[in-house]
Amino acid sequence: MSGEEALSRAEMRASHEDRDIVVDRLRVAAGDGRIDGDELDQRIEAAMTARTYGELDKLIKDLPSSAQPVSPARRTEAEASQNITISHGNTHKLGAWLVPRRLNVAVRHGNVLLDFTQAVFSGAREVELALDLRHANLRIIVPPGTALDTSGLATRHANVGQPDLGPAGPEAIRLTISGQAEHTNLRVRRLSRFAERRRERRGERELGRRRERRELGR
């Protein structure tokens, strides 16, 4: 246009769909072992608040443009077992955390929350929880239709709640729980519809606040 300089692609405004595409690529990259769980969270947050194509491109510039086989070493690293060890404390796994094939959870006088509803799986949507719980509270939130196997879990003075998880859906996982639980409360449940709607509204409000802060800081 006369008297106006054309914008470069990097300066053009990104849409909601553009942001969603980048988030999907980041999740796939995490599943391939290219980025770890902490970095995935950081990049997704940046993608959801990005204003331009340039800001989005920076988040995926070090990722392959198409699916490529990941090296055996990186795949092994991504799928390796992880440990959670708590004594007189609390911890949680929330959001887009990277799930290993085996998660060893040892708790003494503590509380653990594992939320699989937004988690990223490095391979098949299967995970083994190997438990060693004493005087603990373990809450597990799973997608609808999750298949649960607790036949390998030994309990002593423990409460194990297994509600109806509903019919299997595309996001369902297979969860195998083994080990031992003593003087422990173990609850496995779905995210309620009310909690889902509250999470969506909270995410929308937080996104709005971040955008406002970014605009004020310009």
C-alpha cells in the first residue's frame, strides 16, 4: 500500500488456531523426548500468550518441521522410570507433565496428587505406579474411561477408592498400580464436569490477565 510499509510475517498477529497448532507441536516434541516436562510447561505458557507469528516461531525453531525418528538414547530417556520420594511433605504433578512408563512413589507422612488429565505420554498411554506408602494420602485424577488394575497392590489399614471411571474414550489410559500401602488413603477419580468448566474459566481468566499485563508493558 502506498506510504505504508508491509509487515513481515514475524510481525503479523497470530490467531487462536495458530497458537493451538504450536501447542500441539510442543506436546508431540515432549512425547518424542525432545524437550522435558518443565520446558514444555514454559513453552506452552509462552505460546498461549504469544501475539505474533514471530513469538510463536521462536518456540519451535529448534524442533523438526516434520516427524522424524528420535534416537534410541533420547527415546529411552523419555520413557525411563521416575521417582517421587516424600517424607513429611507434599508434592503434585499437574498440567502438561511428561509421564514415564513407570513412576515409583514412596511417601512417609505426606500427600501426593497425580493429575493425568492434561499429561503428555512419551509412548503408549500406559503407566505403572509402583507404590510404597506409609501414613500417606495419594490422589489420582484420570481421564474418563481409564482402565485401572490394582491386583498387584498390597494394603494394610488402607482405604482404596475406585469409582466408576466411565466408558473408555480417546484420552483413556491404562493405569497399573502395584506395591504396598499402609495406613493410607488412595483415591482414583475422574475430573468432574464442574472442575473441568472451572479449569477452563480459570485458564481463560489467566490468559486475559497475561495479555493485559503484556499490553500495559508495551
